[in-house]
Amino acid sequence: PAPGTPMPPGSGVRLRVAARGEVRVGALSPLPAPKPEARTVTLALNLPPEVEGRQVRLVLVDDRGEHLVYEGEGREGLRVSGTYEAVGEAHFRLYLDGELFQEWAP
């Protein structure tokens, strides 16, 4: 039958499909690296004597960047603690008056 011709129910139809012997695929880009999963890191720190009277800045650095944990005037023995979410490699940095004083991994 010609295209668009109505057929009675139950009648047979002959169908012929022609295909070319090639398949074209666009350039494949490499698969992206798997994203690191978030994890929880814990901090429990008593500020050391060196912080007394100085400007203190404590940050968590991970694959997403730098995250402020604490900022303020230093007081020896001040307890800074908490649980934080980190992605990939993570470490804490303690700055005194804008200079890196200490860095460590949780």
C-alpha cells in the first residue's frame, strides 16, 4: 500500500528496511573523573600560647576551596571544635596576624 493508506484490521503488511553498513559517532570525549565524595572531619583544638593578643584565622581547605572555621582575637586555651564536611583532600590552616602558623590534616 502507499504511505498513509488505511489498512483493514488483521491484514498483512510487507516491510523492507534498508540500512547503510556504517554508523557515524561523534568524537568521544574522555569520561570525567569520578567526583570525590563528601566526608566528615572533626576538629578539637585548644589555641596555643602563641595566639595571645594576635588576630587568629582558622580555615578548612578542601577540593571546593577555603572555608572559614574561626576568626577573632586569639586567647590562649580557647577551644575551637566542630564537625565539618570536606570533599577530597582536606587540611586545616591556622593563621596568626595573616601569616601561616600551622597546617595539618584531620
